[in-house]
Amino acid sequence: MKPASSLLDRELIQETLTEAISNGGEWAEVFVEDRQNASADFDERRVEAMVSSRDLGAGIRVTVGEVTGFAHTSDLTRDGLSEAAQAAAAVAKGGGRVKPIPLNGDGIAESKARILPETISKTRKVELLEQVDSAARAENAAITQVNVRYSEGRRRVLIANSEGLFNADDQTRTLLSVNCVATGDQGLQTGRETVGYTVGFELFEDHDIEAMARRAAGRAVTKLGARPAPSGQLPVVIERGGGGVLFHEACGHGLEADLVNKGASVFRDRLGELVAAPSVTLVDDGTMGVEWGTVAIDDEGCPTQRNVLIEDGILTDYMWDHLRSRAAGRSASGNGRRQSYQHLPMVRMTNTFVTNGDVEPSDIIADTQNGVYVAQLGGGQVNTATGDFVFGMTEAYLIENGEITAPLREGNLIGNGPEVLQNIEVIGNDFAMGSPGTCGKDGQGVPVGDGQPTLRVAALTIGGTAS
Amino acid sequence: MNKPLELPEIADELVSLARRNEQIEVCLSRSRSTTVKAYSGQVESVRSGMSEGVGIRVIVNGQQGFATAGSLNRQVLTHVLEEARGNLQFAESDPDQGLAEPDGVKSPNLDLVDPEVLKMSDHQKSSIAIELEQRCLSADRRVSSVRSAAWSDGWGEFALASTNGISVYAEGGSCSVGVQPLAVEGNETQIGYAGDAARRPDLLDVDRVIAEAVEGATSMLGATKPLSERVTVVFEPGVTSAFLGTVAGALTGDRVVKGRSPFAERLGEQVGSSKLTLFDDPTNVASLGADNHDGEGLAARKNMIIENGVLSQFLHNSYTARRSGVSSTGSAVRGARSTPSVGLHALCLKPGVIDREALFAKVGNGIFIRGVNGLHSGVNPVSGDFSVGAYGHKIRDGVLAEPFSEATIASTLQRMLLDVAIIGGDFEFLPNGSGMSSIAIEDIALSGM
């Protein structure tokens, strides 16, 4: 495959920017994306479908004052780009002519994947799926269904704007997930595990996928004997890496500058204030190793960075994209992301996590008289205006007299972001990142990571059925 | 408007490339869309674009390959066909795999093409978005700002052709509005949302959207965490749709044949209250989900799902039907970019007769749910466990009382169907195409304080 710089001719990009800004626009941007995905679904002990897809196109953005015009096209010819540039430029109403600054980057990016997945035979990929399926079924006779999914994606982007920016990135992500169904006297239960990183096929050299399969199977089997979760407020201990989504939902979204600016965040006007327990330091870091939310540059061409959002409980900063940081007269933070060339970028998280405390995790459990131990959280959702958020517990247990006891059936937990942050009583010293996730906002999904050490929240409402 | 014949021609041409023993199905789509958002009394953003899509299935001896791309460029189309052929070699042979076969059922022949939406100027679209924002701001002094006020419209065409002689073409458009006002009182902020969608701009009920969105935000001011207890809940129609949509999802063929539905073995049994009748009806033009064909090109048809509480049938596409030894119910759903799965076009609940006030009076004491959160994380359609975040109002002595938030409601899908006590007469078609009413369900665990 060609390097990202050749996604589109440099001169053609320059011409397109000139045309986009010629109608009185103040700033213009061309975003080109070439995405190739392949996936394989293994279900009922066989490959059900192998699918490949390809998407190539450009999105052109023009801003004038607070107004944005945007048009996307899959036609990358001179005519196609010109039509899109004119459509995007239509928000400006003629007037002053800004000349774009000549592009001053090289627009070249090399893939950081050690082994590009497209160079590996499909036969080898099918073998992996079989291997995971067998390991999961061998774990326990109660496992009646196993669904394994492999997916690889290579996304090459090229971003140029009228300020002369010309940046490229070549992103590869590889993922394997397994879903097990266990059948028991009381019905069916499910267990899921996913391993995914911003890497190529080396994923399978670095990770034990059979162990992952066994964990998923074990989870489903454990839940066969699960009792209904309690209903009401209890202390909740969250296992390391199992609950970063809590922070993603409880405060991450509320720290996105676009929501803050519109008054749709409970954290507006609170910079410099104590918003969390003093032991809490929250970071969003797009540069973090090969985590799922890692990217070299965001989808506006801005290099990602480590952004400390809450330090020792004090709110230190929000997350920013081009539009919002420009309006605020400050620099962007590398958080302008978009699902595809068909979407407008907005403020998004990358890898969001709470840093280590200094308590032994075993002490946290022993110190909890009665409560709930959550080993794995599912997805979540937040109302940023009120701070109320929910997240699902996909593996959880009762804590009785300082010990982990009976497994619990699935359910949601609910809390209020600002309250929960204040109610974090103790943070462990065993930080881990969690499973790869997809964050949805205003209809756009982007890959994100999250993580946290084992920690205890004084009280969360548990949405079970047992009194 | 001149009907562009291009897509069907391209589809037929690709199908004609089928080799001996090859079954080929080609899906093509092309669409244009515009979204205009307003903020602070002016246009905030205008987004428009053209999207194309192709999806090709190739099946040889029960092995299926699929490939897709976001372009109708000739070179791309040829490449996609080759990719699909390449992919099929790795799929295990499955004797039930195959394309849909024409079944003689006649298409309802609905006229769903209404070009009114194409006549809207950018100025008209902007004006509506700005109007949504400004009227929310002036509707109530507590509305401080509007997070999002948007107009969207789209127009698309879709062609499907296969070596089994199926060839269908459809085009049409729709438009929608949505608004999210913020209401502030003291230190508290609440957000509301309402939206509407229709095939013609003049059918959008902007007045109602504004009133509902503002009421949704302002009426929640002062909400507190309720006490945990077992209660009767009343779902508003949108929440009913989310709940019954999840139930119906567990009654689709792919879940059933793979043993991933709690209802898999229960055909013909009483799975719900006798008051409950549920069907999928894409032949009703009043629904935005109305269609002449399903995602495999078979005629759209009305299917009973639950009749007076009895599970009458599962929904199938041609693959799950073949595996179950029955006929497809015309329930394949897909975009051009994906393989056909089994799903709902226009899920409808048979309405009751009493209006919402009478329903509250009949319930006496309970809670009214305006919205739920975390359906994707708290509902397991395999085990049936149901637990979601909920907000709304208390119902006391038969009328709406104070608001509550930060609570969950929990039960199982299986129990909830049996516990449906009352179905309201306030039936409406929602923007998602479903036709729903308010319903009351007994004995739900409310978790709060």
C-alpha cells in the first residue's frame, strides 16, 4: 500500500484549500481518509463470514466566525473535490479573500505496526479463531455457544489546512473478541473478553489468546450460579482495569470543551476547584503506548499529548479541539477526532485513566464490610448536563465481611459524576488499562481506551432486583 | 424528477459476471444528506455530502463471501467482486446458506417517494434550525441555552439484484428535526430532548417538538433520588419502543437458531400478558419504516409476533428460515454495506383504549418513566436480565407528582412481558418507525436510595 502522503496530490490539496476559502472563509481544511477493514466471524464452530471493506474519501471544512461549513465526497477527482469545496464554502457569504499559507509539512507517515495484518494469510487468521473457540469450549462443558470475532483495520489520514498544516498518520488496529454462552438450569449466561491494541498482527505474539478464551468462558459459567444483584446503595470496589469506563462517563465527557462551552456540563466554571477526592488524578493521553485510543495526531492534524484533567482532586483543564481552542484563545490538546471523512470533528477522549494510589488491592477488599465487587464493567452512558451516569456490570460479586463471595447477575449501576468523584474512598497501587472500547457521541463512534487501579466508591446505586 | 436508472443497470451488469455455480447478490446505494445546526440565533454548522455504497455476496456450494466499499467507481466495483470471491474460500460450507428465492408474495406497492424534501432551500433549513433554538429559549424563562438544534434531511436510492432473478429498486427521502434545551434553576441543570421525522417537511410537528423538549427539561428540575421499592412503572411510548424492540430482537431468527434467545423453545406458548399483541408491519405507510421490499428483495409483509400474549412466530430472513425449515418472513434488514441480518421494519404494539391520564389514574401509585439510559450495557438479550437507568415522575393518587432521577429499574424481559398490566390508547408512530403506546408494567424493582 502507498504511504499516506500519496493519498492525494499535494497540488490538488492546495488548490482545493484555495477554492474552499475563496468565498470569504477564514480557515479551511481538507481531511482525506483511506480505510481498509477486514473481519472474520467464527460462530457455531465455523467461519460464518469473512468480510472486507474499503472507504476512501475527503471532508472539506470551512469556518467563518463561529460558523462551520462542511462537505464530504468519495469522489477525489478535481471535479469532486471542487464541488465539495464549494458546498463547504457556501456558509461564507463572499467578502474578504484570505490566501492559504503554502503547505509546509511533508505529509508522510509510516505505519508503526510491526506486522501489517494485510500481509498475513487469511488461513492463519482462521486458525486463530479455531484456537480460541477450542480453548473456550474446553474450559467447561456448560459452554454451548462460542462466537469469536477477528478484525483488523488500517486507516490512513492526510490533513491539510489553510494555515499550512500538512500532516499524515497511518493507523493500524487489530482486535480479537470472544463471546461465550453457558447453559444451566436457570437459563443462559454470557461471558465476553476482548483484546485489541493499536498494533498489527504482532498482537498475537504479545498476548495469550487461549487464556483470554478461558477467562470469557469462566465468566459465563460463573454467572450460571449467580444470584440477583442487590437493589439500592452500597459501597462498590472496582477491579483494576475493569472500570475505567466509570471515569469516562462520570467526568470525561463533562470535560469536553464543546459541552462545557454550551453549558451542558456539570463541570463548567469549575477550573481550579476541588471536584474529586484529593487522591484522584485523571489523565487523558493519546500518546500512551499501543493502547486502543492511541493516535499520533488527532483528526485535525494536531499531535496528541498527555493532558492532566484532574490533579490531586483539582480540576486543571478541559479537552480541546481546533474550533473550541481557537475561540478560547489557547492551544488545542489533540482531542479533535471524527469517525470518518464523512463527519465533522469534535472534542473526544483518547485513553482516559486514573493514576495509581498507594493501597494494596487486597486491603481494599478486606476493608469493605458489605458491598459489591465489580470485576468487569460493560458500557456506560452519561447525561453530561446532570452528571448522572450508568454503566453495566458484566462480572460482579457480593463482598461480605471483607471477602468476595457470591457471583451476581448482570445489571446497571447508577451514580452522579461529581458525587462519585468526591466519594472515591481509596485507590489501589495496581493500575491497569481495560478492554478496548468504542465511545459514541452525537452519532459518531471512535476507538478509546480507559484504565484505573482497584478502587472503592463509598456508595453507588446498584440496579438489581434483590431487596 | 427523472428516475436515474443507473444503479439497477450497474447491479445487473455485475450479476451477469457470475460464473457457473456462483450465486451473486449485488447491493448498491447512493445518497445525499444535509444537516444544519443552529446556536446563539445563527447557523453553527452546515454539513452535506454524498455517500455511495456497494456490497456484494458471492456464494458457492454453501460458502459465502462478502465485500463492501464506499464508492461506485467501476474499478472499485470489480475489486469488491474479487474480494468477495476471495473471502468465500475461508467460510465453511453451510447447506442452508444461499440467496433469497422469489416466493411469489406481491410487494405492497407503496408510494413512498415524495420529492417535497428536495425542494427545501438551505435558507429554509437554516430558518427551521434557528427557530427550534429560539423558540425553546423563549418558551420558558428557565431555558438557559440549547445544546443542539438541528435540521437533517436525506435522499437516497438503493438497488439490489441477484442471480436468483431478484431485482428491486427503491428511492426516497426523509427529514427530521431535533432539539436539546437546557433548563437551569439555582445550581441545577436539566436537559430535554425531542425530535420528529417524516417523509415530507410539512408533516414535521415543530410545535410539539419544542413543547416536549422544553417540558422534558423543565419538568425534571428539582428531581431527587427515589427510595428503593417494588413499583408499577408506566413507560412513555419512546421507552416502550426501546423495551419491546429489545424483546423483538430476541425473537429474530438468528438469535433463535443459535440458541441465544430466552424464548427459543417457546413458540406457541403464553410468553406475555394476554393484553399484549405485537407485530411488524412495513406495509403501513404511516410508519417511517414502511418499505416495499426487505433487505434481500422479498416483498415486505405484515408479521404477527405475539398475539394476545402467545408467541406466534419468529422473524426470519432466507438463511434463518431455511435452517428452521420455514419460509422467510421478509424480515431481512441491511444497508448496502452489510450482509442481511434479521430485524424489524416497523414494530407495532396493538394499542389499548384509555388515554394517558386515565392510565395514571388506574395505576394509582407508581412511577412514570420519561427516559432510560444504558440499554446497551444493562440489558442482556441472551439471559433476559434487564436493568437500566431511569428518570421521570412519581405517580401519586393517580396523577403525576414530583420528578425523580439517578435511579434504576430492573426485572427480566421474560417477567416484564407477563407483568404488562395496562396498554394505553395514546398510540403514535415514532421517528424510529415503530408504533407504540404507553404501557404499565407491575412489580419492577426501583433502585435509588
